[in-house]
Amino acid sequence: MELTVLVDNNTLTDRYLLGEPGLALFLRDQDHCTLFDCGYSGVLVANAGRLDIDLRRLDAVVLSHGHLDHTWGLSHLIAHYAGEALERRPAARPALFAHPDALAPRQADGLPIGPLLAVDALAGFFDLRLTRQPVRLTDRLVFLGEIPKKHPGDATAPIGLRQTPSGPVPDTLPDDTALAWRGRDGLVVVTGCSHAGIRNIVDHARDVTGEKRVAAVVGGLHLLHAAPDKLAAVAAFLRERGVAALYPCHCTDLAAKVALAGAIPVHEVGVGLRLAFP
């Protein structure tokens, strides 16, 4: 499996690509192409073009959760599809996988922070697959669905409000999910922001796949201004679970990376990074 970072807060030296506070990762598993999250703006489309990644050939788009820095790039992807179709270069119709709550309106401090596009608009370009259950995207790649909270203290505190049929509720982000790919050396766990808690995500990935070895964790860990005792607990957990490599990005600050590096190998991440897993 090959993984390419298309959107991240950081860029790599001498790559001359664009960064923004968001996330998008491109995964190629043999002939199957998956876009995991879409970033915040047109940076996704611009960087994909620079890296010779044809977004018209996606088999699946996966949303880790419904926040703006992971979903607003969808509107730019759709505009790209429409423009290409007008030039007689139509896109395939990818499946869009997400938790049902990922597309709900959200707000924080009176500002909208949820998806820009409603379900009807997205259904014009994607085959919507909204589910709380794990779904196998390929023989080795799994959408993990809703993450059980075995480690309840690990999940993010409510952020703003999420609209439900009964009205707005404090948003505990039940839609936060991840991917797991099973390779020769174990699982590669791919996260968006890890609002569900990285300990919960890793354990759920192991349970769903039946694979206990974890070759790598790639993505955001939502460890920003985390207390030292939480960082120590997460580091101890990842070491105990045998995580062989950590590629933290997006919503993981320097203090967290330093703390985690004391327990397991931590690697630099930025736009343009390509990783290959056997």
C-alpha cells in the first residue's frame, strides 16, 4: 500500500507544495484508490495535480469526521469534477464512506464548522455509504465505523453543537472514525483527528481486523496542549501495543511528538510525503 500526504499543516522542504491546517491522505492499495479526508480548500486539488495523482480515478472518498478542516475541500473536489467533465474528461463516481452523523450541521462559537454540502448535493457526485458499521473497502483496507470508547478518558471533550432530529446537542463527535490496512508487518492505522481517542481507535482496529500487530499509525492524534499524564499514558499504550512507527501530523503539537518519541519511533510528516507499506 502506498500512502501520500496531500494536505497537512506542514510541508516538506524542497517539495514546493501547499499546506493548510487540514488533512487529506491518498491511499493506493493495488488498483484501488482511496481519498481519506479532503482538507479545507482547493489545496487538495492543487497538490494532487502537482503530484500526478488523478482525483478523477478515485474508487472511494472516506471522511474521518464532519469538521470543516476535513470536509470543506469536498466542494473543490466537486468543482474539479465538474470542470473536467465539461472538457470531456469525466470522473468515475466514487463511493463516499462516512458515519451518518458526519454530514450533520455543526457550529461552535456561533460559526458553522460542519460540512458545507448537504446530502442531496453530495449524492449528485458520489454513491453515499453512510454507516456506523465497519466496511471492507478492499481485501486489506477497512473503514472502521463508529469507534467504541473502551478508554473513555481518551476521547475529545464536546466541541460546539451538532444538529440532530431532536435539536442541537453538545457534539461529542460520535462520527470520528479511521481506516486500518492489514499488511505483511501488521496494521497501518490511518486517522483523521482521533477525536475518538487514539487508544480506542487502535484497539478497535485490532478487534475488527483480528490483527494484533501494529506496523504504523499515520494521521492526526488530537494531542494539543495535552496534560503530561495523558501524554505519558498514550505513549505507554502505544509502546505496549507494539506500535512500530508513528507518523503524527495535523492536530498533534510538538510537545506531544517529543513525549511520544520517548516511547516509540516518531517520524516527520508533511505534504508530499510518500510511504510504502508491504
